[in-house]
Amino acid sequence: MKKLILISILSLSIVSCTSRLGNASKVGKNQAPITGTQWVLADDITNKPTLLIEQNRISGNAGCNNYFSEATIDTSAGNFSAKAIGSTRKMCNNMTTETSFLSVLPEVNKYVVTETTLELYKDNLLLLKFNKQQ
């Protein structure tokens, strides 16, 4: 089971990293505010996780269950952190995406935003990429 989770996390990271490397040079630099925005994971999977960013709080759906967390966002350095993530506890047929997503999200410490994409990084490693939800 631990191997499956590790492989899922690694796969999610690799897919995210190979999808777009162009914004890596912007990591750690001044970013636009992202409070009041909604995002959907850019990967080609079913039941895509979502991310709603509010003042000092994030929430969304992780693929099956809803999640929530306090967040710290510093636009001047592009810092982003979410700790002590909580979620509902429904069981769904395939929990792989959700398990991977919820284990990667606390690792994020930087973000890069454009008009239509949000990339979440651990240092210079792209972990998650989102498209803006209209």
C-alpha cells in the first residue's frame, strides 16, 4: 500500500513537472494575489481536484472528499503553504488521486500564477498545476 501511494505521488509529480517547465524561473519572485480565485487540477484525470483560495484559507474537492485548511500566502516572495489539512471521510471507488493530492499539497511552499494557470512548487520542483475555473 505504501508503495502504491509513493508511486502515485511520484507519478503526479512527474506529470506535473513535464507538463510545463516555463515558469520555474519565476519561483520565489513577486506574484499576483490569488485570494478569491478558483482552480481545477490541469492533469488529464477523472474527478479532478479543485482549489478555492480565500483569505488565509483554502478548500475544495480532492477527487472524492471535500478538504479545507488554513493557508499562508505571501505575494512578495511567491510563498504558499497549507498545513493541517482536514477532509470529509467518504469512501470512493478510486482514492488514488485524492490520496496523492492530499499528500502532495502540504509539501508546497511556492507558487507562480498567470492569468489562467496556477503552479504550486516545492522549492523549484513543480508539484501541481491548476487551470483557472471560470
